[in-house]
Amino acid sequence: MNIHGTNAIAQRIAAYSREASLSGVHSPDFEKEVAGTGNMDPKAPKTAPQGPAAIADIFARHDMTRISPREVDSMAQELRDAGFEDIDFLLGLEIYGEKFQSHLVETIQSAGIEARHPDYTQPMDLIEVNRDQLAYARRSGDPTEWREAFLARLEAFQATAHPAPTGLSTAESLVLARAS
């Protein structure tokens, strides 16, 4: 079963899940922490690096063509802690994270449908997954504006942090070496 949903329902579930996780009863210590730091995440580092340099470093440490759902969750939290303000991008990113994916599996299971949890440490090519989902949406006649915008930002962040190598590939070098 493909649990990487492409429709607005998955996006709404992600938003609801995040809101629900912050709406529970919190301890007085949590309330003091929020009042003192303004940070709603009690697990967040108190001195997380902030600003464009910290955000660029986070993108540099995470390759979108080889990232696991567990790493997606970690990256999203690091970006929030660093002051990354593109909430739409973060929500789109978190759809691929372990927390949301496991929530989907559990929701499917609670509906009586057999589903197994995948290996949340297995890397995926997030850019290619989004290209496939965009192609599917186009073939189905579904709206594509959000997916196109998300994919464009994903590719832009990837290109900035992990530029494509210039010069010849290994295969091209071998062909040229044999030709000479």
C-alpha cells in the first residue's frame, strides 16, 4: 500500500495532527518553559542556532534524494528551531516523516484494513517521489498547483545545498578513456 498520499486530505490530516499534538494538557513546567522561551516544543534545544546560516546548514546536512522518514521529522524540527518560516513547506515535508506516516498506518489499521509499518529508516528520493506524485495528479486531472510549488521549493533547496557535480560522470570518463 502506498501511504505517500497526494491529495488535500493528507495535507489536512497532517495539519490536524500537528494541532492536536499541541492541544493536550501540559504540565506547569511546560507552561513556564513556553512563557520563558516562547518555544512550544519542550524537547527543542534551548540554544538552537538561528537564522539563514543555520537553515542553510540544516539543508546541507540533509540530502533530499536520500532521506528517511525519521530524518525528515528531525530535519523539520531543526528547521523550526532555526527559525525557518515557510510553514507550508514544513507541513508538506512532514507528510513524508515517520510521525505522520505511522499515524496514517495506524489510522488505516483502526479502520480494519491490514497495513504494516514500513522501515522508517529506509532512505527515499523525496524529489523523485514528488515528481511521480505530480505526474500522477496530472494524469488523474487532480489539482497540481500545491505539488508544483512544493516540488519547486524542494528542488531549489536541494540545488543550493547539494549542487549537481560539474564535469564528466564516471561513465562518460570511461567512454572517453576507451575512445582515446
